[in-house]
Amino acid sequence: MPIKLDITIPNTEIRNLLSFFPRGIVAFDVETTGLSPLTDKIIEIAGVKINERGEVHSFQTLINPRIDIPKHTIEIHQITDLMVKSAPSLKWALLQFMEFSRGLPLLAHNAKFDIGFLLSSLYEEGIDFPKCEVYDSCRLGRKAIVQSQIDSYRLSSLAQKFNIPTEMLHRAASDAYVCLRVFSNSIEHMSKTTSNLDGIINCARILRIDPGLSDKMSFYVPEHLQGIIPKLSTKEVIEIKYDGGSMKREFRPVKPISFLPLPNGSILYALCVHSLTNKSFQMKKIMATRFLSKEELDKWEDYIKVKKENNNSSKNNSAFATSKTSTSISNSSVNCNSTNTNANINGEVNRSEPEDVLLNIDDEFCYSQNRDVD
């Protein structure tokens, strides 16, 4: 049953979007059985569309994944096995969504996951890829709002920053609606500080899709990496030997998050234990994996705990030091510009943290030609 949602969008936000997307744009979101497009299934897809006349339309359906929905994901989106038991098939839902979107630009928050699920599912069902561009509201939000002004770049945090109401986050229709409004507000925010409006949109575009892309992408997990699949849900530390990056051909500890299909080769998206940042590792460069004993797992978990505590302590000390420096500057006429610059640099560096959606590429591999972080 479709969820009831007010999809009213202020006219100023609609005009904002149509000034960049005169044909219209579709924000979409998927809810899934897990985070990995190559191993998990879509259980809900929804979209909110603004057409060329400025009219707002919506689409939403549950999907029967034909597998049990893991308990830990039900706790997030509240979609149960019973709710999807009589839901339509994946193929029906995809065909309906393709008809709804009609080749318009697609938008999602942290779009590499949503578009990964969409493309993987289209491939699985033998449906032609659309010809369109894909944009990321999270990527634009990072450009629009500096880190010191927001707790994180999650959809809920950006919505709060722009005073956008959130009714049912972690349900696809609500997330798509909020995503569209966050994107419009980010454009408006950036347009006040830059005249390079084309650059605003370029920084948010992550991918161009066309029907031929399906022949260039891989949608399977190689046999030698199959053992990682169970670890995606448990988030256990494993070790991988990787042919690239700062620890080339050495085993390194990571916490697997997702297998993502990308145009230039699928990746393992994982938390790097040493740096506590999320990184992307090309699957074709993962030479070997090693699964750890309980003693080794405990050792790495202790390491992570201590490192997080040290990072938090460092942030607190940095904030205090920056505050003291700023106070000193305001009460002194000695070399204010130089001291203030150093204070800003120190604050920015020390405030850096593991970003929940950061694509920190370990060996300079990019999601697309213009993608560095999202």
C-alpha cells in the first residue's frame, strides 16, 4: 500500500530546478535488504518528479524480493516480509519506474548506492538502461554547506539545515521528496556565492548512463571474493591484499560495507581500519583475502575503539585551542590576519573525520571522470 505523503514543493524551489533542468528532473530512492547492489535486493522504489511545466508527480511501490528481509534492515526502514508478500515483482516495478522517469535526469542522495541498485536490477531483469545523467544531492550539499556548519551530510542533517520537514525518513517516497528539496536549496545557497552556475551542477553530476553501459559493467562478485559477502552484514574486520594505494600488496584491515557496480570496474566499499575513513577498492585489484580469528578480531576492535577515542579527544582539543586563539586574536592587534588564518587551517584539519558517505579512493580511482568525493 502506498504511503501517504505531502509532496508540496514551494514554487521558488521548482523554478530553481527548472532553471537548470528545463525538461524536468526525477529524485528517487530505494529501500533494500542491505547495502550491496551486487548481493542485496530492492524492496521499495519511489520517485518525485518535476516535469517541464513545473508539475509535481510521485511514484512509489513495494517490491517482493523473493528472499527474507534481514532483521537489522527492518529496524531501519520498518518494511517487513508480510508487507512485501503480495507486492509486485521487481521487473514490473522497474518498468513502471522507467515509464515514470522517461529519461529525465535522475537524482539521489549518496547516489552511488541507489543508482548501483537500479542498474544492477535493470541488468538482472534484462531491461535496457535509460539514457540520462545522474546527480547526487549529497555531493552538492558538501559543496554548499561547509563542514563547520553541519554535523554530517546525511539527508536528515541537510534537511534540518534548510528547514525542510521530514516525515518518514528511510522510506523511499519521503527520502526522494526530501532529496529533491535539499538539492534545490543547495543550488539556491551556492548561487548566492558564485556566478559559475554550470559549475554548480557539474560538481553534482556523477554519471552519464546510456543503453550501451550495461555491456561495459560487471554485475557479479568474483569467486575469490565470495567469502566477503557474509561479512557485509556482520561488518567484521577482514584483511585484504590490494595491488595499489599506500600499502600496495600488503594485507590491510578493512570493514566491508558494500560491493558496488561502477562503470570503470566494480568496487569493494569498506572502512579502512587504519585511517577510519571509508575507501573504495577496485575488486580486480584485490589479490587475496584473509578472515580473522576471534583473538585477531578483538585486537582490531580494541584498536578501532582507542583510535576513535583519540580522534574525539583531538577534535575537542582542537575546538578549545581554536576558541582560545580566536579570543586572543579579538583582544590583540598583533598580526591578526596571519594568526586567524592558522586558526582556521588548524580547525579545519583537526575537524576532519570519517565521513559517512566519503568516496576516499585509495589509489586515485574515481567513480566517474569528475568524481572525487560525494
